[in-house]
Amino acid sequence: MITTTTTTSETVEGRQVTQIIGIVAGHAVMGTNIFKDLFAGLRDIIGGRSGSYEKELRKAKELALKDLEEEAESMGADAVIAVDLDYATIGGDEKTMLMVSANGTAVKLG
């Protein structure tokens, strides 16, 4: 599988889906620490972007997509189409975890 054929669209330009293999998923749960939470809390008060959380979200997205692609490859897929990314937080005020889930359809291309 070529990772560039992982797409949010339902088609791959110039290629035809010849077989739907099945649904695949990838997940990444990233822990945050007290310092990131403290600075993010300050950003809530004074405004602005939280670079540390943004960096963790990007990293979690990359890991979830890699996990999704590896699952599709193990099933013999050429591509993953209709990829959907979902973001969530897990935990309470004291311990927050960031979660990214990537879901899509593994397919064979002709």
C-alpha cells in the first residue's frame, strides 16, 4: 500500500476501486502533563493558541493514521478511502489524555 492513497474522499483519482476489503481503524491516545495543562489553562484566560497541545494533536493524528495504514496493509489493501478523523479528550481536570481515532475503508484498486 502507498500511504499517499490514504484519503478522506471516496475515490482515488485515476484509479478504480475493484474490491472493498473492510473497515479499518487506527487510534492514538496521548498523555498530557501538568505543565502543558497549566500553560493551556493560562491560554484559556489570556487568549492565544496552545502550541504544546497542537503539537500533541498533530503527533496523535500521525500515529493514528500510521496505525490505520498498517492495519489496511496487513489485510492486503492498496488504499484506504473515506477516512474520518475524530478527536476527543479523556479524563478529568487532573489527568487529561488526548485521543485521535482514524477510521476508513480498506480497498483494492484496479
